Amino acid sequence: MRILYTNFHARNGGGHAAYIVNLARSLQGAHQVTVATPGTSRLFEQVGRIPGVRCVDASFSTRPVPMLAELARLRRLLREGDFDLIHVNGSADHRQAMLARIGLRRPPRIVWTKHNTMPVRGFGHWLRARLGTDGAIGVSEFVTGMLRQSGYRRLPLRAIHHGVDTERFRPWLPADVRRARRELLGDMPEGCLVLASVGGTDREKGWLVLLEALNRLPEALRRRVRILVAGDPPRGALRRDFEALDPGAAVVFPGLVDDPERVLAVADIGFVLSFHEACSFAACESLSVGLPTLVSDVGGLPEVVRDGIDGWIVPAGDVDAVEAWLRARLANPVPPAMSAAARARAQERFSMPVFAERTLAFYQQICA
């Protein structure tokens, strides 16, 4: 199968980039894979390191004048590549793919993945559902349910959770964990509880809720907690709100890292406390490393973690609930069975082979 992936993000790209990289890496070789994305993007750089995958510098503007030239380039790419399917990941690239395939002798099918929990309404969605989409994927049952209540409901729909590299994201040996902890966190008191997230530092990711809960604990308990939050270091008003909590050495920002598995490997527990979340690569990666994971009860997160088995689920934004959870964790160590269950959950439900197999089966259904 000849597959073209498109993505409009010109910089980091977040979950979109990880999603496409994982699919491109899994399907290349058996299939002809091309990725069209801005040359300035993190995705362009990452795909460029995958042998056998072609990466094309492409922009997806919303302004009419540059969009005309971009459409012409995309149409040439479709003619030259003779693709069976275009897998689009946002409104801008979806729109251009819809327009670029008009009138082609053998127009490729278009599959769209909805990565967020934003409402599916408006004229743009109505038009794309009728003229520019042959099938749609939701990254969780929650998101797919939104599609079933929208103009896309007449199309083939499939819920396919994220896939993570369970060999890359795996438990580390104790000696390696101790060394990485010293490098990332410095000297710590004995018996510290280390929590980590690689979900980013946006306010909506809910990590400040964890800090507010930590702030309520007596000083003796606060000294026993360390928190790692990977992503762009907070700036502006977010930074001021963080500093107002005065967490001291309890919180470390390792930055936008290329080795998120290292951040997770040093932790005892993972966390993703988002206020809204379609699914979560960060939660799946945390489980894969063998970390019982604390998540909020929004979007697709309760589909990732099973409360009391491989993690915990708390109401989003509920500082009282997180405070009670922290006190319980500091009083009672995490049972080893939860760590084993977290690892098994990732391997069974969110491994790369499972993700790629389910996605390819949907492609084949759409192209049949």
C-alpha cells in the first residue's frame, strides 16, 4: 500500500508527531510510506531518521494566497506518488488533501484521525465529512463517540488507541535508575516518592493541581516528594503561578527531552492530570515503563488506566482528591503487583504491533 501522512504543525507537533512517527516506523518496508510536513517541524526531523520513509517539506496554510501554491505542490505529489490513501491529522492538511485530490484519475482515499476533544461542528467539518473523508479514527472510545454524534457518523469509524514502543519504554535495572536519579534530581533523602510526567507543561495538563495538593502537606511529608515534569519550561503567567506555590527543590523541569523514557524510568509513579484529554501518549508510555499511573477522569484517560489495578483515577482539578491520594501513597508503598500490571497493560493494549495492525486493517477496509 502507498500511504501519505500529512501534518500541519510547523514546530513541535506534540502527540501528532509521535502518532505519525510510530505508524511510519511500523509500516515502512512492507508499505511505501511518505510524510508531508513543514521542514521546520520536529516531525520532519524525526521522520528523516527512519530508513525507507520519504519526507517531503510541505506547508498547510489557511490563508488563500499561499494555500493556492501549496495546493498545486500537493496535487503534484499526489500524481507522482499515486497514493492509495492519505492519512490526515488536522483541519488544515485535511482541507488541502480534499481539494488536491479533486479530478485525479485515481483519487486516494482519505482517513482522518481526530486527536482532540474539541467539538465536531461547523461548515468546515460538514463539508469535509461529505467530500473529503472516507473513514475516521478516534484515538479513544470517548473521541469516537463524538464522531458518532457528528456529520462523520455515516462513515466507517474506528476507535484505535495510541501505540508506544514497549521495548524503548520499559523498566530499567535498579542500578541504572539510581544513576539517572542522581543526574536528574541530585541528592535526595531516603524514601522519597518520585512522580513523573512527560505530557508537557501546558496549564491544561493539570500538573499545577498536583503542586497545590503537595503544598497542603506538612513540611515533613513535602520533603519526601520529588516531581519531574518534562516539556517546554513554563513561562509568563504560568511560571508566576508555579513560583507562587514555592515548591523549592520538589519540582524539576528537564525540558523538551529526546529521551522521555529516562524521565519516566527514574520515577515510582507516573501522572497525567489533564483537564481534557483525547487519549494520552504520556499515560501509555508511563504504563509501559511499569509505572502505576495517576490520571484524571476526563476524555479517554479512564480507558487507559484501570483504577486500583495499574493506576488511580481522580476527578480533574480536584485538589482535595489529589491531596488525599498523596497522603495515602506516602503512608503505603505502591504494591509491586501494580507495577507488573501497568507493564502488562501497555504490552497487551498499547504496543506498537497492536496499534499498527489495527490501523492497517482500517486502511484496508477503507480501500477495499
